[in-house]
Amino acid sequence: MGKHVQSRVGGRDIALLVVCAAILALLFLVGGTQSRAPLSSAETRFVELSESGLQIVPASCSSYAHYQGECSNGYAQSSYGGYTQGGYSGQCTPQRICGWGAKTNMVVNSCSGAVIENCLLQGANWRCLGGACVPPFAVAFIPFTAIYPNDEGGTGGSVSFEASGHLQARPALLKQGATTRLYWNTENAESCIVTEDNPDIDDSWGLESSGESGQESSEIRMQTIYTLTCQSVPDASPATVTESVTVNIIPIFEEQ
């Protein structure tokens, strides 16, 4: 009887050992597929991929493929415009794109990085955009939030309004001897200047933007036309942009 019980207990132990061994073997297989060793390379190079600085990656593989079998002999474009050898696709389809680094103003082959077209040969201010050489942008007017003094009721302070970026006078109708403020905001201009046609005053501002507070005029006693003239950068069209705004005086009526 004692020998029979001992034999049954020994069989149960063997069965448990077999189950445990099977579980350990399964865990080893799963863990082995999920923890491949990073590839190593005696050959390295520096790749600029982010604002944080340079990174060192294997020369035979792109920066995001770090394991054996995940590299090819093509090229892959990084999110910052750099080019690193290798990639997941295997084959690289050439495209016209804008270059990087010293090639910013050049159209290059997306796979090899070879220069296809140098935009600077078209003109000193030409640049690469969307894989093509484009001429300089013309003068543009940019909306902005402007402020001007609030004198109504003697409360002082200031109020804001959405300026269009084009030349504006606020107010454009005023009492004789009062002042107005001029507002404008441009980009892509070589230079800008605001002048007036009133022989009694001498207002002039050589600025591409008036700033949010505008530029205050001299005391105005007659109708005055202010003109904004902007010169475009070379090769841009049109070469000159001009806008005008008229400031009127409230008429005074006298009884006869």
C-alpha cells in the first residue's frame, strides 16, 4: 500500500515538471522574437535629424531601422529634409524636392540627393518651393490687431480693431487741426515709405509696418492724401505697389 501511494506521487511530479518546461520554452521563444539585438556597425556617420543636435547612426542603415534585415540600399528622406541611406521600402522612387543644408535653394533628386536645378541661377532671389524653382513673392498685406487712443468722453485708454494690413487712416474724417493715425503692414517688400501731399505738413515714414499703435500724423487743417509706396524685391512682380488713403476735414457751416 505504501509503495503504491509513493508511485502515484512520483508520477504527478513528473507531469508538473513537463508542463513547467513547456511554459518556459514558450516564453523563451516569444521573448527571443521581441528582443533582437541592435545591429552594430564599425562604420558610422553623423546625421542632422532634429534641433537637438547631431545623432550617430550606422552608416549602412537609416536612423529609424536599427535591426538586422530592416535596411536596404536605397535612400530615405527624414522628416527634417536630410537623407539617410537605407529604409523600409527597398526601392526608392525619385522625386523632385527641395534640398537641405547648403542645397536649400536647389531642386534635388529625393533618392540620390543629386542637384537637378539650381534656383539661384534663375535670379538672386529665386527659391525652391514644392520641388520647383519659383520667383520672389510679390508684396503682400498682412492683417493684424491694431490699437488707437480712445478720447471719446475723456475716458482715455485705447481701443483695438482688426487692421487689414493695407494703408488705413483712423479716423479718416476729423476736425480741423486734429491728428489721425496711419496703419499698414506688409511683407515681401524691399522697402516701403508713406508720404503725404499736404504742403503745410511734413509727414513721412520709411517702414514696412506701422506697428500695432500706428503712426500719428501732424495736425491736419485741409484734405490730405497719404500714399504708401513699396518696392518689391528684385525679380518680383509687380516691381512697385502703391496705395492711398484720403483724410477729410469736417466742414464748418456759418449762418449768413
